[in-house]
Amino acid sequence: MPQESRGNPGEYVTVEIYDQLYHLSGQNPQHIRELAALVDTKMRAVAAQGRTADSLRVAVLAALNLADEVSQATSGDVQLGHKRATRLRMLLDEVLIDERKAGT
């Protein structure tokens, strides 16, 4: 479970994301824990789809999902943002498939 150092704003917060501990520094420990929980949830959702077990690839796919959500939330043209994110996901999937075929 995440732990927090109490005291000055620059102290560390320990969070767990996808079974890895990270020691992060920031002014708002609660916000850091919430963001870490969001990233962990996204990574686990991507991994549950079974496309890849490599944590780096899971992280990249989770980042794309989060970027898509941010894009949709901040874009005046939501459909355009969604189309771009879908294209990015498709391109990444193609790269991952090519890498699997190549044995990397």
C-alpha cells in the first residue's frame, strides 16, 4: 500500500504502480497517490486485454489511453481527438505485432 512521508512539501511519497514501487516528490501527496492509482488502473486494464505482458508496452498503451482521455476532455473537436488516438493505438499495435513476429 502507498506510504507517505509527512512534513515539508518536497518530501517523498511511495506509491505502487503495476507492482513496482516509486518514490516520488511533490507538494500534494494525495494528488500524487491519486494519479498513481489512475496509472496503475489503466496499466492493469491494458494488461487484462492480454495483448502484451511486457510492462513497458503496457505502460505505453496505458499512456495512450490516458492521453486520449485528456485529448477528449480538452479538445473542442472531440471526434477529431478520438480519431487521432485511435490511429495512434493502431500504429502502436502494428509495431507490437511486427516486433512479436521478429521475435523481439
